[in-house]
Amino acid sequence: AIWDWRVDSGEVYLNPGWYKILSFEPYELPQEYSTWTSLLHPDDREHAEATIKNHLETDEPFSMEFRMQAKDGHWKWILGRGRTVERNSNGCAIRMIGTNVDITERKASEAALQDSEQKTKSILNAIPDMMFILSSDGTTLDFMAHSENDLYRSQSKIIGSNIKDTMPSEFVATCMHHIEKTLNTGKLNIFEYRLSFEDGNKDYEARLVPFGENHVLAIVRNVTEMKLSKKSLIESEERFRLLVESSPIAIMMLRDGKYIYGNSASAKLLGYDTPEKIIGVEALKTISPDFHATLKERMERIKKGNYNEPIEIKIIKPNGEYAWTLSTSISIKKNGRQTAVIFGQDITVQKIAQDTLRQSEERYRSLIMQSADCLILHDLEGHILDVNICACKTYGYSRQELLKMKVSDLDPDYEDRADEGVFYDQMTPGKATVFEARQQSKDGRVFPVEVRITLINFKGKTLIQGLCRDISEQKEAERQISALASVVDSSDDIIVVKDIDLRVVATNDAFVRASGRESVSEVIGKTDAEIFGVSPETEPIRSYMADERQAQNLLKGEYIHREEPVVYPDAKSRTFLTKKYPIYEGDTLIGTGNISRDITEYKQIEKALKESEEKYRSMMESMDEGTYICSSDFHIEYMNPAMIKKIGRDATGEICHQALHGLDEQCPWCEQEKVMRGETIKTELVKSKVDEVYFISHSPIFHTNGTVSKLSVYRDITEMKKLETRIQHAQRMESIGNLAGGIAHDFNNILAPIIGISEMLIEDFPPESPESKNAWQIFKAGERGSDLVKQILAFSRQSEHKMIPTRLQHILKEALNLCRSTIPAYIDITQDIQNECDMILGDPSQIHQVVMNIITNAFHAIEGSGGTISVRLSQRMLQGEKAEEVDLNSGTYAVIHISDTGHGMPEEIIGKIFDPYFTTKEQGKGTGLGLAVVYGIVKEHKGSIKVKSEIGKGTTFEVYLPLMEEINSSESNKESEEIKGGNERILLVDDEEAIVELELRMLERLGYQVTSRTSSIEALELFRAKPDSFDLVISDMAMPNIPGDQLATELRAIRSDIPVIICTGFSERIREENMQKMGITGLLMKPILKSDLAKIVRKVLDEVRG
């Protein structure tokens, strides 16, 4: 992050990087000095401002660490550097520039390291043991002890001494024996010994382990107190055993479900003569089966070290008798294994008495609990004392909840009834009071009940026994009858009920209106003839309502359901749908019912629908899209000609998934249920077997009978989908290419110091020294990284391939070394590389990619089962038919053979393996591009690739590449060219400090005078101030603020003859054809080699001088 502060005005320029460190956007904070001070940590503000003040007074560049508050409130550590670049005539600073770097992660790492060191010291200081490092002859090489050691000698006197000179002879023999044993076996050796001192004997335990060559590490611990404790523990254990044996409480120990110990009381409880007889008995055999699950659950808790609370368990004795015990259990470790200790008290007598009392109470309670009415027993204050099962179910509370409540909690009208006189002091004992009330359940539901309460005397107390019966269904039936009467009366249908004499006994307003009367009372008790009379005007309606033949048939028990046209006196024709039916009481016919509905409008709509159906049918018949209609039970009701043509027959009446898709069950992608609910669904169906894609529209068709059918229209979108896929692949490859270019740029900046510094180290070290060899290895690794960048750039189309004389032997060996380090050792890799094979004209990076892709393919073929990958290089002359077989002209070729012993490929697969995006690998193991890239590279090199494969035997790839006809001798002499330097003045610009430092050292080694800047803005200002102070400018391309090409234009505007060399990780916007227009004299690709840098600098400077 860069800042530029005008001290005199307080204005500050903060670049985007400054805001990014603190997660702000530039528009969120003003560019003022106060912005910086306001974000400083209170503890750092005084120091930071004092540092700035000191710099203004002394003019010394400053560097300080401080904390600033980010947008999210967190504090970030910042390394700030700066200096004054401009002062006024009085010497006062008027402009300062500097940088801020986020060092939060570094500060966190430093804190973590300090904490780790402190913990390590604490651990070492807490170890109570003495530690010796001894040689094979008993000499003490080092000694460590926590505090005052047990040997009464200082560390300085112990180190360097020999145990033969300082320890008793009997100890020396023992110790030397164990030292020798430890060195011979190479294993941990433990022994104990005793030493005598003026204050008594002390026991020690020594642990010896090999430590380096012919040395042992001895860790010695004073175990005197431990041995005394162990003796006391044995004595205590004996006393405890006597106590346990004589205890009246049964004490047993279980392990793995069997008794391993029991005292005398436990033998008596379990029904055995002696404690020894219970040893080895399975615990479950002594427990009633009803308690097996409980015992297993408690054993699991014991395994986890949990305490089990007391529980009653039923014991089954060997003679069939039973006993009861109140048991608790704990978990202990015995001999390193988890063991359960069970304490049991015999409570058989108490349980028999409890069972007798319980059975008596249960008989009484069962009579009450099984009642179909709610029973609530409460006192005069309303506290509930007992309830039955029906009460719990009806009110929704548990028994425990109800016993904590009052009757007023269940009765929302309790207080109102008390005011009306329905209360206990007005009741007669033994006489029931009955009334209706409302009750409220736990879920808030209020329901009607019939209540019957009685005063009773129980153990000298007056209590209330209440019986409640839920009458919700009765009330609901009454409400439904009332509602049904309202529905019938308000219906537009004519509803009439007649007795066996065909007289009206019940009807609705629709019949009254049809008969021309004013009220129902005018038609009740009359026949149709009496209601309508006989006249020309009333005859049509009368004959419709009073057809004697129909009435007689109804009285015989027949049903009539049909449409009947009626012509009214006004000559209007109406159509009625009539249903007439007999009414029975038991088996006796007591009358008839008649329901008639005017369906005139419906019939008109039905006619219009038929006409519409014919119109839409003709439309579907002419459609090119396959269309069919399916019923709710999957039967095809209609198929248009396009669908018939598609499947080859008219499958109307058949099951759709069988006829259309050949499936015995409903299609997995079927949307039948959603369509039946009235939804319109649009889906895509991929038929992989025939490589077809369809867009399907499923719509509901609602029939007048209430049923729903599904209309499905199939549109073939196969070609459209293929076009979409090709477009998506093209877009994806473009995105990947852009990403690859960015990665290559950053990777080049990382590789630059690795390659450059290792190149200079090679110059500094003697040629055959280990350091020189190590530097060569670093240099070679950097070159491999550089080759990888070139491959990435080639993939992203941001690098031009260079065809140069290439030896395949080197490429194959490098690829095999890389593969050997990444492919598991259980897969063999063999090689047979012909050293005499001549060179080809090709791109080494691309050939390396070809070899790596094919070997990776071979590895995937044998990854699961193991096998061998064989790589061979040979030179072959192809003429006539031999050349034609591999699609090549006659000539000499280098042939790369790569084979595996995998499962092989069938013929139909071999024909597709070079197609882009074709892969047979599982998800995540292949993109389908590897072999397509290989094919393209081989063809670009004017070669050929052939595949041979056999199922069960493996696959062989043969890559044919044409050999060079002659080799330019100048190529082989490139490396021997002398690297020339000079003494010219160079301005070096790069925003990466590491790269600036590297290139600065390279150029200074070559003799040049170098001025460096890490800011393109600073470099431009420096050049503007001193344009004649430099002979050459070397600049990075990708830099913040002013990129390299724009900087070149600015520099040439100031001084048109200044030569500019641009360094770049990839060619970006610069091409050779537009370099001159941009004011660029030379182009240097990253990562930069010293030899390349020297050549281009010398070349450009010499060209400028002519």
C-alpha cells in the first residue's frame, strides 16, 4: 500500500492497496492525514505520531509497527515506512511518501512461537526425573535434573565423570550390563537398583534407550516413596478384604458379563452354598428376564465409568425361587480392565408386602380407570386428587399434570356457575347434580360436556366425585342437521320428499318458486295434481313433476336418474337432470325423494366444448411434435400422428410407460402426480441410449366428470442441446485460459528469484563443490517450473510455441523421473531409451506434455490392479506401406512407445479416445481433454499417433515424430557464448521487491550502474527530474498505477531516444509487431536468466549507439 502526504496542506493520496488492507472502499474514507490517525490503535498512537515528528526533525527515513482498525472492527498490524521527498526553502518538510504493509499474520506467528517456546520450557522444567547421556564405557556426557538431584553433586562434577569412579562396584556391574544390553538390542531396557546415602537407602528406576552411536539416554526416577506406598496399599487391601467378606451387604464384581468375585452375603442372595460357586456364572442367568435390558444398559454405563443410581432387581435362584435386591453399581479398573462392582441389599420381605397392597389397590383402581366417562375426584377447594384414563385422554394432560391442577383450570365457566347457585353447599350428600358445561383441554380446545357431581365421604373428608361425558359429537350432529336444513332450503335444486301417497311432506324454496306459490305451507300435504292443477299452461311442468308411471316405479323400489326436457309456458325449453329414489324406514318403503337440477346452461356449454374439442384435435393432428394424452391410471387415451410415427404404432389404450419407454413401472422422471394436482410442468428428458434430448410440456386436462388427464407434448431439442454444450465448452475453455494466464504471471514472479539467485550462486561457488551442485539442482528445478509456466501459457494461448532442435532422450528421462515420484511404488515403470536417436524439431514443453498425458492415462488403467508401464524410444525408417499405415510420408522418425498391462479397450472405444471431452473414467478422474491435446500436439509436429489395445492384455500408444534433416551448428554453441557486461546507467522498475533486488544484483555483477524503484509513479518522477541520467530503462509489464507499456510511452514523451526493455511473464498486450509503436525497444520473458538479461541489455545498448 502506498501513501503520499502533503504535510503543508494535510492532503494524503492513498492508493487502492491502502484501503484494501483495511477492507474499505476508497469512497468510504477521506484522503486526509486525520483518516490515518483516527484508525490508529490508542496504545500505538503516541508512538506513531512521535516517530513522524522525529522524522520531520531529523530527516531520517523511518520504519515502525503499529495497529490500525479494519472495517470489520478487527485490529491489523501494519509495517509503515516513509521519508520526506520535498522541503521548502526554510527546510521544512512539505511532502512525504511511504508504504504500509500488512504484517498481521507475521505478528500472530511470532506470538504463537513465543507461546510454544514458553510451554516447552515449562514441560521440561516440570519433569522430576534425572537424565544422563552415557557412553558405552560408562562416561557421563551430559546430565539434566529438574532441581537438586539425588546424587548430592553438582552438574559440572557429574558431566565427564565415569560411573566406575563414582558409584559402588555392585551398581557399576549392573549398570554396565544394562548399557551393553541396550546397545546390542537397540530396545528400551528397564531395571531397578538401590543406593545407600548418609540419610538412608533410596530406590531408583532406570530406563535406558539407544541415543546416537554407542551412546544411551538414561532416565532415572526416585521410586523410594512409590515402593513404600505400594507396601502400605497391600496391607490396606488385606484389611478391606476382611471387611468385605464379613459385610451383610452382597458385594459382587462383574467382568464381561460374568461374576469374578462375590462375598458370603452375595452367595446367600443368589442362592449358592459358597461364594466360590458364583465365580464364572453369567449375571443374566441369575436375573429375571424382565430386567435383562436394564442390566445391559447399566453395564454399558459402567463401561463408560458412570455411576448407577439404586434400582430394584428381581433375582432367580438355581432352585427356581426368587428374591429382590436393591442394587447400586460403580465402575473400577482391575488389572487394567474395566470391572463393575455391584452392592445389593436383600429386600424380598418388603417387596412381598408391597405387592399384596398394590394388587388390592389395582383391582379398585382398574374399575375406575376403565370407565368410559371422565372421573375427577377433588376436594371442596377444587384441588384434583385423582383422575382416570378417560380424563387424561379427553383433556390432553398426563395424570401427573392433572394432579397439580384445580377443576377451575379445566372449566372456563366455573365461577359463573358458582354465582348461579350450582355449588357444593347446596348439594345433598349421595344425590347427583347434573348440568351441561364447557371444558377446556390442554391444547386450548373448548368442548361441551354433561357433568354429574356427587358429594362423597372418604376417610372422614368430604370430597367431590365428578363424572364428565364429552357431548361434542351429539352437539355436532345437532349443528349438522340444522346446517343441512339451511343448505336444502337455500339450494337452487328442486328437492321434494313425498309420502307413500305421493303427497309432499318436505320441500325447499326452489320447489315453491317452481310451483308459483308463496310459501312451503301451501304445498305441504298436497299431490302434484293438487299443486299444479290441469291446464294448457301448467301441463308441461305438472307432467314433469307428477309422472304417475315414474312414481309407481319408485314405489316398487326402483331408482330413476335421467335428463328430461321441459317446455315452459313462455315457450322456453329447459333441461333438467332428475334423480328420483325410494325412501325406506328399515325394510319398509315410506315414500319417495326427488332432486332436480336445471342443466340448460351446462348442456349449452357441453355442446360448445365438443365443438372446441374437434377444433383442437385437428390442431394436434397436424403438429410435428409427438403428442399424447394419458389418463390418471397411465392408460394412453390419444396419440397424434407424430407420436404414432415416432413409436411405430398407435398405442391407444396401452400403459404409457410400457408403450413409449419400454418400462414395467412408472418412469422415474414422471410428473403425473403434479399434473393431477393441476400443475403445468416443463421438463427435459435425455435418452442416452439413442443420444436424444426432448423438451416435454405436461399439462392437465380437466374433464366434466371430475377426472384429470395429462397432455404431453414432446419436442426434439437434441441439436439445440449439442449447440449449447459446444458453446458452454468454448466459454469454459476461455475462462480457464484467462485464469491460467494470471496464474502464470504470479508463478513467474515466484520463479524469478529462485532461478536468478541459483544462477548467481553457481557463479560464486567452485564448479565441483557440493554447494555448486546444490545450486544446479535448484536452477534445474526452477527451469522445470518455467517449462510448466510455458505449458500453462500455451494452454491459455498466451505463449507462442518455439520449434527448436530437441533431444527426446532428455525429455523422456525427466518425465519418467517426475512420474516415478508421483505414481505408487506397486506399479513398475520400465524404460528402454535409444541414446543414438537423433533430434527432432519441436517444442520441448509440448513433447513433455504428450509423454505425461499418455503415462497418466496408462497409470489410471492399472491403478486398481497394479501392473507395468513400459516406455521405449527408437529410431525407425518408414517407407511405402509402412509409412501409409501410420498416415505419414516416407522418412526417418523417432518413435515413442508407451504401453501398460491394464484391462485394454474395445474397438468402439478406441475410435473415440481422441475426441474432445470423451472419457471413460469415473467422476473427478478425467476431463476428456488429455488425449485430445496429445493428438493436437502430435499433428502440430507433423507426426502421427497410433493405438493398439486388446481386452485383458493392455494398451500401447506409438507416437511418430519426424527427425531433423540437419542441425544448425550455431544452436550447439549458444551456451558457450560469452556473457558481456558494461558500465552504462540503468533505471530498473518492478513492483516486486524480490525481483528488483535480484535484477539489481545481476546487472551490478555485469558492471552496470543501476538505480531501482518499486513504484512506477516514483520511477516516472525520477526520470522526469533527471532524464539524461540514464542510458536504459528496464520495467516490469504488470504493475499498479502505471503498467510497463504505458510507462514506456510516458518516458519516450519526456525523452524520445531512451531505450526501454519490458519484462513480462506472458506476452499480454505486447507483440513484436506493436512494440515499436509503444516505445518498447526490447522484450524479456520471465523468469529471467542472467545470460538472457545480459544479452538483451547489451544488444539494446549497442543498437542505440549504432
